[in-house]
Amino acid sequence: MTLTKPTLLIDPEQCQRNITAMTQKARQHGLIFRPHFKTHQSRKIGQWFRDRGIDKITVSSVDMARYFSQDGWQDITIAFPLNINEIPQIDQLAATINLHLTLLNEESVEALHRSLHHPVEIFIKIDTGSKRTGLPHQNVRDILHLKEKIEQTPQLHFKGLLAHPGHTYQANSREEILAIHRQTRDRMVALRDKIRKNNEPILLSVGDTPSNTLADEFEGIDEIRPGNFVFYDLQQYKLQVCSLSDIAVAVACPVVAKHEDQGRIVVFGGAVHLSKDTFMDGRPVYGYGVIMNENGWIIPEQKVIVSKVSQEHGILNVSPYMMKRVSIGDFLGILPAHSCLTANLMGSYWDHHQNRYDHMRG
């Protein structure tokens, strides 16, 4: 393949090393491993999980569940709160696979009761501190009431409690990430003990890449659902979750302008390619990506960050040495701040052997 425009590159060997490491960790701790496929959204990459014996997955939408069910995945959790407008599509899926839904309100239970014909398993979404969505873990009465409503609905089978401690992404250290993980674990276990009747099985599912990568204390937890680990990115690097060499994707962007008097290089690679998510590069300086070395997935000693993006433009502030090395038309590989969004924006992947890897979006 000849590069002509922004192109998402993948290092398949590193990606598979990341998958192997998390698979081994889950097995070491006796955990159900239900990886979140919203990061890669690729049937080809999904096969690498299958090759390691994984048969359960997490997705973030009904469309994504359908996409992977058509590739033979039969045990799927949609970890996004139920959108009652999609119940007809959900019902079609539930007729063919073991489908798990995520609920957090009585209105969703009532809508499913009215319109769902095929059985599904239900997780109650719990907020353990991220304050994004979910029933607060301390609202035991509301959680128990919702659990009882689910159990009274013939099509629904209560499966367990699901949490995403996404506030690990705002942590300032590895220690803080681990503290959030322990707090999440303890809150979920305590909640299960309070709502459990006659020692009934209630599965506890948690998922975020920072804590699932770093933690080694999972007592009481049954299932993990990390997603970003498959690629990692600069956000994870800055959280000390991964090394730079663990990052398995980059965007190749062509140089379209040089402004030597301003010390700026402009690439064809902006917000619609890299996203507007940032990572913090000290001082504080926020960046949208970092240029990798032409020899591979290694950052040069003098880091060059993408300091500004508009829709199509990426702006790099560079040294005179870098300015001389780069020519108009050259491609620069940019490691993304947030690989999940970058992959979703870019669609399909290409590796260094010119093999194309599918993506749900293209």
C-alpha cells in the first residue's frame, strides 16, 4: 500500500503481546475475561482473542453486538445503559445469542417487559465513584428494588452488578489507581452482601484498563472487562500503566506545510483523525499525540508533540534540527492520546506488511 493520506497503522505483534498478557493475568487470578471490543472494533483482532480461548466479549452498542455476533460471538454484554428505543433490534439479537444488558432504572425494566420476547441476562450498573452514570453504590434500597423488579419480569434474568471505575483516568499516580481499584472492589463486594438472598450467585463485573493492568488484588471480583489495553496509548503511558513500547497503534500523517520562522510543522491529521482527547506532557502542556521515531514504535529523545488540532490540521512545534529533517510530503507517525477514539475515527488498520485489518466503521 502506498500512503497518500492519514492512515491508521497497527503493530500486530505488540497488539497480540498485550492480549496475551491480559489473558494470562485473568487466568492467574481465576477471573472471567470479557474484553471490551469497543477499542479495536475489528473481527480480525477479535480472532486473536479467540486464538487464546476467549469466548465472551463486551461491546458498547447494539450495532457492535450485531457486528460481532455475525462473526460467531455468542456471549455478549452491552455495557452501555439500555436505550429502550432499540428493543426491537435487541430482541432480534437475543433470539440468536446469549445477550447481557445493562440497566439502572425501572423504566427500562418496564419497557423490556412490554416489548421483549426473548430472554436476556441483566446487570445493574453501579457507580462506585466515577460519577458518570449508574446507581450509587450506597443506594442499597434503590438497587434492591430494581433487582426485585428485574426478577419479577419473566424475560429477564438478574445476572449481577457491573461497574466501570473510570475515575482511574483522573488519577495522578499508580498508587492512586490501585487505591481506586481496592475501593471499587470493596464497595462492590459489600453491596453484593447487602442485596444477596440465601447466598444466591451474583456476578461482580468491573472493567477499566488502568486498574486491570496494574492490580493484583481481585478477591471477590468475578469478571474483568478492560478494552484499551489492546492498543494502549499516551494517556495510559502518562498514568504509568504501560510503557511507550506497549502502544500498538499510530496514525501516519503527511506533512503539508513548514513555517520555519514560527518553528511549526503542519500535518494532515487533525481532530477528525486523532480526536480532541489529550494527554498531559508535564509543565503542564497538553498534547494530542507524539511523533514516533522513523525506526519504529520508539519515541525519539526529543519528544515532538501535536500541540494543537483543528478539524483536519495538526500543529507541531519543532526544533530547528527537526525542521531540517522533515520535508513536505513526508509522513510522520503519531502515537495517539486516546487510541479508542482514534481507532473509531480512522476505521481500518494497516500493518507494516501492507495487510489491511477490518474495523466496524470501514
